[in-house]
Amino acid sequence: MMNCKTNLLVLVLSCFALITFGQRTVAPLPKCKNGFIVIAHRGSHLVKPENSIAAIEEAIELGADYVEIDLRTTRDGQLVLIHNETVDHTTSGKGRIQDLNLDEVAKLTLNAKDGHLYSLPSFMEALKACKNRINIYLDFKQADVAQAYEEIKAAGMEKQVLVYINKAEQYTAWRALAPQMPLMSGLPKLIKKEEMITFLDKMPLEATDNISDPTVVAALKESGLSVFLDVQMADEDPVKWKVAMDKGVQGVQTDHPEALIKYLKTNHLRDGLKASGL
């Protein structure tokens, strides 16, 4: 997720700068029982396939607060979970997801390390698996906003989804159709406090990511935003997690939810550094 979205930030925000949305209001984020948020990137997918129901279920069992999933659309207009534009890397098939009908997608198997067979799930299947069990961090890759929102409502998940937007038109559509839905997008990593205020006046958000300056993080929090850092990588470790926490962020997105949660619990950090008195 991180590589794709980073390249879009400047373009997206330059588009937003042409739009005025008036006074900023804050939609509440999904409720979490823990003070420091753990987001399982594409589910718990070190063994289970990424963006699979099995990876979602494992994230739930581990006690993650959110599961991050990627949303795209098939040729016949069905919403499914997949990160890449093509199915080549993660399934037994070939081609772009937008060129395959749902019945073709249903015949694919996800690449798995445990020898089991897993299918590429629909958005509705993921919503049902998560309802009242874990929140969704929805990376809105390529999908129709109205359709996605209808499926969220049909599943009764309106208060359990945070939407990560990647395009200006996604932002305007979500704000028009579901103004109460919390939205998240990236800001330039080197943004200054004054620039941040201008951006948020034009593009009200509830959350953002990957701001490295602690003073900007503090200013964002004062403005009502949550800040989540991406720490997902093969060599995640306590040093990297502590560096992220020291920036004052509310949570992180990880490829190692089991190890991170164990670290947080062992060091009494499940509610963050301030709560622990460190």
C-alpha cells in the first residue's frame, strides 16, 4: 500500500487545493478498546494470503484493532479484495482484475504458504467477517463510492470503517454521499504546520499517515486528526516500533501484528507511551 499511495500525494493534494469545503468538521473514527492502534496490513499475512478472509480472521484472533484491506472492481462491477491491479502476483491466474468477471475470479486460488486453498474474497464477505469483531482500514484503490457505501450499510458496518482515499474524486464522492464516514489520506512528508492548516481547511480529514515531524504530529492531533505510521517491513523490530511511538502517533500499520502486540503487552504499551508513564 505504502509505495502506491506515496506517489499520489502531491497530485491528489494539488487537486484538493482547487476545492473549498468550508469549516472543518471531524467524523469520529471507529471505536477501539486499546489506546495504541495496531493495524494489520492486508490482514495477518505472513503465512495466510494477503487480503484473504483467513488473514482477516487471524488478525482478529491476534487482537489487532484494524485490518487494512484493498478494494478493487471486477469487469462485471463486483467489489473484491486485492492490492495489485493484476491477479498475477497473488493468485493462480493472470490479467487485470478489471478485465475478469466475478465468476472467473471465483475460480482463482490465492497463493498460500501453508498448502491450503483460499479464494479471493468479495468485499461483502470481508465486511461480514469483520462486523463487531475488528475495524476496517479500507484502502480505496479502484471502486465506485456509492456501491461500496451501500455494501457497508447493508452489512451494518458504517461505524467500523475508515476509508483511505487515493484520488480527489474519491474524496468529493465520499463527502457527498457519506459525510459522516471518516476519511484518511496522506500529506506531504515535509509539510509545515502553516501548510497543514491550509490543506485541512480545503480537505478536512479525520486521519493521516507518515508524518515524521513530531511537532506536526502534535499540531495534527490538536486539530482533531489521528496519525498512523506505516512500519510494515520484513525487518520490523521493537526499535522501529519505539521510534514510531516516540513521534506521538496514535497507531501503526504493521506486517507483524502478532509480534507487535506481544511487544506492546509485555511492555505495558497497549495504550501508548503516555498511558504507560514512560
